[in-house]
Amino acid sequence: MTRSLYSFAAIALAALVLSALAPSAHADQLVWGIGRITDTHGRPLAGATVAVYNDANHIVDYATTNAQGEYVLTLPQNLLHLPHGHGGFLAQVFGDITHLVGGVAGFIANPLRAGVHTLANSEAAGLVNPLSRGGAVAASVVLDEALFAVTPRPDKERPEQARKLPGALFLKAISSDRADLVAVARIYWMQDNIFQLDGHTHKTRLIWIDPLQMASVNSSHPSRVVSSYLTFTGARLVPSLASPGQTVKILAKIKVPHTPAIPMIVVARDSRTGRIWQLHKRSNGLYEAEFTVDNHFPVNDQQISILAYPASSQTPGRRLNVENALLHSGMWNPRQTFIYNPLLTASRNRADLTLTVLPAGTAIQ
């Protein structure tokens, strides 16, 4: 199939899926959730099934992985427990519909993937949910007991508060000869895709879900959620003890996923002066900035806190409206606990460093 034919087919498939969703939800209320399941060696698992639940432990949607271990879910945005009042500073990505689901555009046409939205339609009354152990699903509801009887977990391992953090999804994944996975995963990236369809511009919201690793039933290691993407794994000041006139480097390392491409701005803020520096990318997830300590720096300790937020596709460089929102929300306050909010930040944590400034005229031996 030529590229043009593939693009046309992908557009047609996506249009059919979106129209099929119309009876139960408006397309602009939904997000496409993209995820991947592998074994513990990182090899993709085809044919694994993953289901996502709402706060009442009812299935919202489910999907089966393709040959690359990828799956796609259609979810109501309110399931993500995102806070209100922050607007949203997501990256906007322009492209054709073949990029809609990160390279698995054809996969979204799988009728078993439409989950609760398909099952809510009368014409899908005969559809069998593979997670219901052979029973037909009625009214889009499957109770918790029907799915968790095989691998019950203590409450302390899946606390209610973890399920309601911003960007959290409560899910279960199953695969033959693999230990079931029941866990809270979180989204590590959120963006708006802008594309042309029938001469009109459309916007579709995409989320990427933490990768899942499923262990063999005979393994001593459990199946788990891998949640290290877009997390600062190292940061330091060189030097961290400085006197006026010295140059200080800010170094930070953040783990970036292979997909999708992450357009983000990494910035650091001095808690006492309010100065903000942009860190620029060097290599292998390393970001760097430097500044000169001058007489305006207060002496003694001050915190330099590092965050990352989505870049704008329209205006390169720092986004002052995002930085103001980060400041007013307290996410830059080193004395306040950082709670990841994908509407505001790209980084899932904050790196807090201490700079100690010596009085003017003090020489470091």
C-alpha cells in the first residue's frame, strides 16, 4: 500500500472510530491513551490484554496489544483526575492522522479495543469481553470481584490516594504464562495533535501511559509498572559553594522516552532571588546552564529548583505564562511537596539543589 493510500485508509479508520464513539461520548471529551507492554527483558508482548477502571472499579476501556506490544485506549479525560483551574499548557503537535496514535493508527480500528464505548451501543450486545471470562458484558459494567479474584492484593499495595493522583490510571494487565499485573500507572506525557480532515482542522488529545513489564509466572520478580520516564535522575551545582565573581554550572539529567518526541523547556529558579535560568540540552538527557554569582545574590544557603514544562510549537523558548502558573501553584516552592500535574509540567519530579554563597571578599582555598 502506498503512503498516500495508507494515509487515506488511516483517516477513514479514525473517522469511523470517532463516529462509533459518538453515541456514548463526544470526541472532544475523550483522550487516546497509548501504552506498551513488554516482558522483563524489554521484548514486546503481543496478545496481552489491559483494562482500565474508574473509581468505582468498573471497566472504562480495554485493549489487546499488537505485535509491537502496543495498545490504544479511549478514555474520558475526567478519569485522569487532572486538577481544574490550571487551564493547560500542553504541547501542540501538527501532523497528519497517521501520527494520531504514535504509529499504530490502523490498530485503533480493532472493534474489541473500543471497550466501554462500543459495549454501550445496542449493536454490540453480542460482543464478548475477553476479561469477563467468557461472559457477555451488559451496560458497560464489570464489577471489581470479577477480575481481581485471581490475584487479590492487599489494600496497602494499591492505596486509594494513589489512584486519584493527577494522571493516575488504575489498571489490570493479563497475558498467557505471565503474572497478572494490578497497579496504578501514570501518564508520562500529554499533547494535542492538530490534523486536517475533510478540509477542517481537528484537535485530538493524546496521552502516553507508563510502560508495563510482565514477568513469567515462574519468575521471582513481579510484573510491574516502569515509571522512570521524564524523571530527574541526577542534578548538581558545580561548584555548590561559591563567592561573588565565580561561575556556577547547573547540571540536570532527565530520562526521556524513545517515543514520542518530547518538546520541553528545562528551567531552574533561585528560591531567594527569583532568578530563572533555562537549561539547554547537551546529550543523553543532560541539560546545562551557567550563571555568575554577583553581589545581588544573598549570602548563605538558597535553593535552586529545576522543573521541565512543555514547549510551545508556535513560540520557541521559555513560556512566561507557564512559569507564572508554576510559581502560583507552589510547584517551584522547595518547601512544598511536588505533585506531578501533566497540565503544567513535563518533568514528573523537581530537583532541589542548595547553593551556598560566601560573603564578598571571601576566598575559597
